[in-house]
Amino acid sequence: MTDHVVLPGGERYRLRGGVGYPRPGRPARSRIAYAAAHVVADPRAENVPGAPAVLDWEATLAFRRHLWSYGLGVAEAMDTAQRGMGLDYPATRELIRRTAAAAGGPIVAGVGTDQLEPGPATLDEVRRAYADQLADVLAARAQPVIMCSRHLAAAARGREDYLDVYGELIAQSDRPVLLHWLGPMFDPALAGYWGSADLDAASSTVLALVTSNVDGIKVSLLDAAREVALRRRLPPGVRLYTGDDFHYPELIRGDEQGHSDALLGIFAAIAPAAAAALAALDGDDIDSYHRILDPTVALSRHMFAAPTYHYKVGIVFLAWLAGHQDHFTMVGGAQSGRSPAHLATLLRLADEAGLLPDAELAAARARAYFTVAGVAQ
């Protein structure tokens, strides 16, 4: 049958197809929500480890139009877009420029130091690299997200170096910036960021950077209690954007003392459900909010399972199954980062959450993938 696929282990699974969430008439009012978007590789190019990234620009921008159509903002050139894992800085700069020029909704864009060569860098080199990328983002008229830097993590001698480097960048921006705290589960090179392995001390450093030119901070630590504790210490008007792909329903809903907004990789994969859930939250329909969003958590937890930094493979696999691109190829050959067994579970969880709009298309593509992987169909 055309909506069936044989999974590793021999199970014959029948896909249900998508729920068909309607596009909202407007973005959510009660929460700000950005989806961190992936990039679509050009399958005809040499997108192999170590080679410059070559993108399919039309498919890449079409996916961003899809996100905007559901009322979500686009978080551009974040780690979901394979920063530090195949996407080189010339391609990143062009990505930011093109997305900002085509913007059909809100956009923020990552500022890092990944134009520097891997390995040791001086603090002055880190400062210049950050400043150059900040200038590129501002020139594109996007809101900057100052990302964690592997080079700064290696070069900084302690808290004061972080305060100096970030303080200069915040002052240089002509608009409020977002800070970004990315935990080592997403990038092991960021262990001890902010000058301390002690998270209370690290939080104090982050809070010391919050000035009138800081819109908020994205926190990706996969630790809901830590995020809530930091959120409650932020000054009025400074937002906490959750990057917690394990606990996002409860963090976005919030409590009597506040809530988190969202800047999430998983929202790229679940955009229709995320938009519907946020619309329910706007109407104080908490039951519908959880009914829609809670079934996506098992999918997200599996997608972001250790080694977490390979979650991007799942994002691209689901984009292919859902019809947003015509192939399952990633820059840097990164599609090899997850096993057929992992992706089979991802397929099932996405289908159970109603996120694959065309069951026959998804089944046909899954059958093609598993056939190549050695699973007879």
C-alpha cells in the first residue's frame, strides 16, 4: 500500500497523515516565537565534509516563507543552520542577506566568530570577528543574536573577558540585541562558557550584561528549573527566549510570575502545530494549547537526544518527508549523523503528532531512504 513503510526490524508501519492545522490570520499576540531554520543543501554540489557549503537558495528561502506563513519569526543563521557544522561564513553572510531581503515576518540573525580558522585565537581577534559579523547583520537590517563563540570559550581567562567582549558588542549595535546561552550538550566546545562551570556564577555574568540595549536572552540548557530561575532574575522588559527543546510547553505557558518566549529549533519542524498552540494560548484556551503542543514533546526529545548537536539531521529528514525539499542531503555530508533506526522512530513520532501532511509522499520518501539503508521494502 502506498502509505506504508517497512521500518528497521521488519515492522510494516502505516502513516496516518497530517492534522492539517490552519494558518493563523496573524502572529501570536501573547508570546514572541521564532523558529530556528535549517538550510537546504544543493544536492548536485560537493557538499561533503570540509568543502564550502553550496545551498539551494530557492528551497532555503521557501522554507522561511513557510515559517512566516504560520505567523512565526525566523531565527536565521543559528546553530540549526549548521553554524560550525558545515555552513561556512561566506554562505552564512549571504544567507542572512537573502533572508532579510525576502523577509515576510520578523527575523533575528546570529552573530559569531566562525570566520576565524579553527584553533587558538587572541581576544583581539575574537573582538574583530564578532564586530565584523555584527556589522553584516546590522547592514542586513536584522536584529542581532550574539551567539556563543568557541574561540572566546578557548581564549577567555575568566568572567571579565566575557564582560569586556560582550559589553563592546552590545554598545556597538544600533538596535537591541539578543544574547544566546548555548549549553555544551549542543556544542561541547562551549563547556564553562561565561567564565565558570558553575551555572550560578555563569548566570550572574549573563545578568551583568543585561542593559537597555538587550532585548532578551535565549537559553538552551535543557534545564527548565535553571531557565525559570534566570527568568525571574531578569529586569522588567527583558525577555527570556526558551531554547529548551525538552520542556518548551511548560516554559512558554509560564506561571504566575512570568513566561518564556520562544526561539526554538523544534518549532521549524512543528510550525503548524506550534502556531495553532500559540493561537489557543492567546485565547486562554490552556487545554487546547497542551492538547496540540504536548504530543510534539516526545518527537522533540528524540530529535534532540544525545549527541544533541546532530538534531539538525532530524530537522532536515522531516522537512524532506513533509515536502519542503526534494532530497535528504545536508551541507558537510551531515545527514550521516543519525542512524536509520533513529530516523525510523522520528518518522513514527512525527506521524503520531500529525506533522506529515501527505502520508503517501512521506511513505514513498521513507521507503526510498530505508531501501538505500538496507531495509527491504
